[in-house]
Amino acid sequence: DVKVTQSSRYLVKRTGEKVFLECVQDMDHENMFWYRQDPGLGLRLIYFSYDVKMKEKGDIPEGYSVSREKKERFSLILESASTNQTSMYLCASSSAWGTASNYGYTFGSGTRLTVV
Amino acid sequence: RKEVEQDPGPFNVPEGATVAFNCTYSNSASQSFFWYRQDCRKEPKLLMSVYSSGNEDGRFTAQLNRASQYISLLIRDSKLSDSATYLCVVNKRTGNQFYFGTGTSLTVIP
């Protein structure tokens, strides 16, 4: 069964802390994505990656960075956490070879981050 | 204008009812369309792809109208277990990125 695993389900961090959110997929997918989801705003793309060591900014990259050192792992980094980064963070992956057109994304179960 | 727009609802319907959701998209070059289902505090999961000719999966029917740039989801004989938020998803013009609607909330009442 296809799987995307996010390391933490719930996380509470203090303002100014550096925060790492980890995502691992076991489907050998080329594409990986980080979204945040907020009430009334839906899912917004933060960063994505089409290949190892490759990254592209999404719609709201400010205050975030990413790392993709291995194909299966895509990390989201909050350089200095702020209260407006309190949100649900969702990782997703998809194949590069056309199947995304048929199957869309597979999401991880999400990390609910609270910054206090 | 948002890339994908949905009526947020909520839709409260009795068991057995038929309910329909619509979604409009702004990018006429979009090629891939989906409906996702998201349960409370869970991740979105693919419900069904939407094909040009329309497609059906059990009680669920999805339709695409390219000329008017909208997609629809029809749920027949609603079950309590259908209660969830339904997300409309459309791909961007390039690559495998998608735009997500903010979701339509459905509650099926006994």
C-alpha cells in the first residue's frame, strides 16, 4: 500500500525555534510537496521538489526552507518559528511519469504545528 | 480571482438524499481534475478523477464542463459515512502541481 509518512502528528514549538518537519514516501515518487492548510484558505503550496537536491518555491515560501537529500525524504524547515506559522502541514508525493494526471497526490497524515 | 472556487456550504442533508457540489476553475489550460475527500483532522484522500466524458463510481458521479470551466460531484443515496469535506482539485498549466479549492462541507443527518 502506497504510503507517505510524516514524523509527527502534533508538535508544539516556541517562537523563534528552528523546526524540522520530516516526510518520507515509499513509492519511489519523483515529486514531493509541502502544503499548509488553514480554515477558509484551503491548501497552499509552500515548496516542492521534482528530484533529489532540487527545490522550487511554491505560493507561500517566506519563512520556510526545504531539503531533499534523498529521493524518499523531503524536509520542511521553519527557520525561526512564528505564531502565524501555526497550521496543519501536509506532505504529498506523486509520480513524475504521467500517473499524477490520473491519480493526483498521495498525502501524509499531516502535522498539526502550534507555535506559542 | 481564485484559481478554484467552491461553495463552502455547509450542506446538511438527510440520509438517502441526493446532493450536488459544483466547482469552477479559472485556468482554461487545466487538464486534470479530481475530487478529494477530507475527514475532520485527517489528510485529503482521492475520491475520484474527473474525465471529460463524465464518470461514475457507485453512488458518486463526476462531470466536467470545459466550456463553462466547472466540475461537479453528485452523491446519490447519501450515507452518514459520506459526511466530510469535499475538495475540488485542478492541475496547474505546467508540471504536476495542483490547485485546491477550500472545500465544501457535507453533513448527512440520520
